[in-house]
Amino acid sequence: MLWLIVFSVSSQFLVIAPLLPRMVEELRVPAASLSVLVSGYAFAVGVVAVVMGPVSDRVGRRRMLLAGTAVMAVALALHGLARGFPTLIAVRVLAGAGGGVLTGAAAAYVGDYFPYERRGWALGWVATGMAAGQILGVPAGALIADRAGFRIAFLVFGATMALACAAVWGWLPQPQVERSTDRASLAGGLRHYGALLARPGVRPAAAAYLCVFVGTALYTVYLPTWLEASRGITPAQVAVVFVAGGVATLLAGPRTGRLSDRVGRRVVVIFASLGVALLMALTPWVVTGVWSASAVFFLLMTLIAARSGALDALLTEIVPDTQRGSMMSLMMATGQIGFGAGGALTGAVYAAIGYEGNATLAAGAAIALAMIAWRLLPEPDSASDGEPSPASR
């Protein structure tokens, strides 16, 4: 069920990049203006995730997943009615609100349900939902959009999200972990986050997530547009590139998750980030066609899968059960704000400098992440405060 949620969220999110050329044609707006769709969605995710994090700690992850899937399914269905650019922005923001409920709760659920020594493996398998989105969802969405319009792609993912909502309602259990007893109020939420930010490693973790998503936005948002405009790659070939990245994530997620369970999370995060930086920086110079683009994207997504699983597993154990939902929501919110900022920046950089500027800045963000992990992020010995969660026991 978590896999289906991740598949649906990631597909409707990642499909934006290959749909940009179709949106330019159908909406008749400049390509650089469409970056507001990315930033609007990301900022909505960030704001809602911050608000809902303490709620998740109080009411439990299952209720949050149920609410988030319902909101996202409705929002994606409304994309079919968006006939103008302002309306499309509005429904993307609503989808971002659903994503804000889901993003932190899904990762926190893994932290509640699985012991720390198996979370890298578990998160690696859940992440294959994103891989399936790249292999199946994004290429299918891009091809459907090329033939029937970009709105149809969002309707398809709305249907899969509705299926996920039904599955959560019918079968997903609530892990038996300690819940927060803080009152539902603005002051209580501020106290909750104040206590969270006072814990060692939380602020560096937020900086790490900011780097991840800023770099991702800078690299991916205009990658399909650049491939089509500068390398003569067709929409169908762009789909091949994303399939290659999805296969890499599918193969690497569980394996690198087990690797991080054995050798430590920080080691994997540091070396994977340095590899990501190198590949991002080289992309404008080594990609000449569909096969070189596919090879680079395959290697890049292998390293990103390794980095993401290790980083999430580490962050689920920095805090106790009563703060895990807030922790992951804060991280996701910070990351989405970073993605929004990167999305807003990437259009300007692409217009002024070209994709070479986007790739170079993205590589710089990956290097910054490696430095943060090396110098500032702690590696928990086992479980938070020395005690495993009830679910772990």
C-alpha cells in the first residue's frame, strides 16, 4: 500500500517535466513561465507538511495516509477541468496540499513499523514505487499526453491514488507506537517544533534535505526540454530516458538499502552524493543522444536511490516515536520548499545561461549535501534514546 502511494505521488510529480513541452503547445505560454507549476506545488507541500506533522504524531500515520490519498485523488481528478493556466496552477497547489499530508506520513510509517536495522531495506523497497513511476507512470503519461493532451495523464494517476485510498481504508494497520499528547493548537505546534529543532542533528538534516531538492529541481525540470531542443530527442525517446532511470532505482533501491544497513547511512550518503555531483556536472558535455542520456540517467538514479534510502533511514531514528511524524514532515517540507525555490530558479537560469548552468548549480547542491553529511549529521547507534520503538520490539 505504501508502494502504491509512492508510485502515484511520484508519477504525478515527475511527469511534469516531460509534459512541459506539451503544456507550452496547449496553453500557449512561454516555457520559462511553467516553472511556477513546480514551485506552486512544492510550496503547498511544504506548508501543509509543516502543519500536519504534529497532527500525524497525535492521531497516527494511518489517518494521515487516508486523508492525504483522498485529497490527492480529488485534486488529480480536477486537472481534467483545468482549461487555463491559472486554473492549472490552482489544482497543482491543491495536489501539493495532498502531497504535504502524505510525504512525511509515509516515511514516518516505515519508521514506526520497521526496526532501525531493517529500515534501509524497507525504504529501499518502498522507493521502488518511484522507480515504477519512472518506468511505467512517467513514460506512459508522456506518451498519452503526446496523443490525447496533458490533462489525461493526471486523470490516470488520480485513479491509482483513489485505489491507494481504498487500500489504506480497508487494510493498512496503525502501528502501535507512542503518540504525542500535545494539544492541537498553534502554540502547541510551535512548542513541538521548538523541541524538535533543539535535538542534535535536526537542523543539519533539514539543510541536507534542502540541498537534495534544490539540486533535483535544477537538474530535472528542464532536462526533457533541453534534450528535445538541443539534442533532437523525441518525446518517445525522453520516455526511454526516464525508463532507464526507473530501472536503476528499481534495481538499486533494495540493494543499496541493505548496504546502508550494514556499512552505515552516512558513508552511503557521502559517497553517493559525490557521484551524483560528478554526473550532474558532466551531463551537458557527455549527453549527445538518447543512449548516452539513458546511460547517464541510469547511473545517476542508481546513486540517488542509494542516497535517498540511506538518508531517510538515518533521519527516522534521530528522534523518538512521538516526534517522528513531525521530523519527517519538517524534512519533506524543507525539501519541497527547496524544490520550489529550485524550480523558480531553474527557469531563469535556463533562459539566461542554458542547461549548463542548471547542471552546474545542481552539482554544487550535491557537493554541499556530502559536506553536511560528513561534518554535521550523526549516525545513531541503534534506536532513538537507546530504546527501540514498540513496533520494533
